[in-house]
Amino acid sequence: MILVVVEHDGSAPDRLSVEALALGRSIAEASGEALHAVAWGSGAAGIAGALGASGVATLHAIEDARLDVHAPEAIGAALAQLIERDGPAAVIGTSSDRGSEVMAHAAARTGLALTANCTEVRPGGEWEATRQRWAGSLLEEARLDGPIRLLTVAPHAIEPALAASPTTVAVEPFSPTLSDRDMRVRITSRVPAEEGKISLADARVVVGGGRGVGSAEGFAALDELAELLGGTVGVSRVVTSAGWRPHAQQVGQTGTRIAPDLYIACGISGAIQHLVGSRSAKAIMAINTDRDAPMVTRATYAVIGDLHTILPAIIAEVRAAR
């Protein structure tokens, strides 16, 4: 079987998990294996209906209330026990912060190699994979010769396509043996996102701001444009380092990787870690005074000039068009 590790909100898998499921389905079809999924926490079995759209045959539900909070060691231990019991041909997780952490614990527990940030996997007599290295600036070709292949999928590298024919998902409860030591690292509290705000990961339009915005107050125009376009604001690392905006809005290798229909990059030079975080945008419009800035040279559209003059003009045009 091909086993996909699914992160979910209690009713459906998140976007990165749907991408992992799409890769898992393609591997299962190519290798003649069944597609299985594993999820954890109270109500994990409740996502079975949503997994049918991805072609999952069986969901292994770890209904353990202790895993309602993120407990990476415990989840990794549970996953390792499932792997040792069933011996899947491959286990596929996401490259989210949490997904990567869980897969690393599972790899350590099982002694299996972990191939991270895959963009393509080719099963066969000798499995091969293409994966991102060095913040996505390098693609590496790897041969996977382990008895069980542990993989994570690079964010937004796989189209989150659904199966042509939905399946009826069988649910199999799985009860791992977890100790208090496994629970020593866990989330103890959470600060909820501001109600009504669109998350960076899901936004179809992102208005990004960098050093060129000049100050925390300078983001007022970016907030206004994002609201007009039904999007949200993202920022570069220098902005969070300056304390102008929270880290939750950072786009990049050490922030959120985005995949909007349009990314409007304002005053962002385009450091490699930021380019990696925004490379999955379908179109990029860069506004910058430097026509040679990396973000400008990689943009679909470029406006050369002062963003403090250009943004008010764009906002006025959008308002007039409405």
C-alpha cells in the first residue's frame, strides 16, 4: 500500500495534504498498490468522506484525544508503529512545519531514510525522485532503495487534483502504544487567527511588502489594496525582523509558501528564500524602483517606480472599476 499522512481541520484534509494525496494516488496507480491514509486526533474518522474524492481506499484513524494538540514525538511514534505493522511500500507526508517534524520522528523511530521536499516520484524496479535542495535553488535526482520509502512533498509542487472516480473509504481504527515520554513536547496554547482574515496559504491574491514600504505605517495602502481584491498581506523577512508586521505574515522558506493567482510584490528585492516562498504564484506583479532587482526580473509584470505613488493610483483605478 501507499500511505499518505493527512493533516486536517476535523472535517477535511488541508491543501498540502490534498497535494500529498494526489502524488500518493499517482504512485499507487503506477505501482498497482492501494492508496491508504492516516489521520489522528478525536474525530479523525470523520474526514473519511472527504478523502474519497482523492481516491483513498482505507483511512487508519488514530482516535486519541491526547493528539488533538500537536505532539510531534507522539504522532511520530504512532506513525512508526503503523509502518512497522503494515510495511507500506511508501509513506508520504507534507513538507509543512508540522508534517516535516512528524515524518522526521517517524524516520528516526524506524531507522528509515527520509527523502524530503519531493517534486516528482517515479516508482518501478528502482524508485527515483526529484527533490528540492538549497531552498529550492537546486533540484536533486535521487534513487530510493530502502525497503520502505519515506517522502515529503514540496509545497505546491503537485497539482491538488482529485480522483476521476471518488471512492468509498473504509475506516480502520488504530491504537498505538504511547507513553508519557512521547507526550513531553506538545502545544500547550494557541492564539487564534483574526476572525474573517484570509490565510496566506489559501489566499488567491497576496499583496506583499518589503523594505521599500519604509515603515509599519506604510502598510496601510497594502492593507487597503488587499481588502479591495479579496486577498491578504504578506511580507518579507526584513519586515518581520524590523517589527513592522508579525511573523505569521512572512512569505518565504522560513515563513509561508504561497500559491495565489496573483502576487503583488511591493518594494521587495527578492532574496532567494522569499523567491522560493512565492515561486508557486501563477502571476507576479513587482513594484520596485530597481529594475534589476531579482523579484522584478522574475515577475510576470513589472512597474518601475515608487510604490507610494503607484499603489494609490492602483487603488483608485480598482475603486473606479467597481
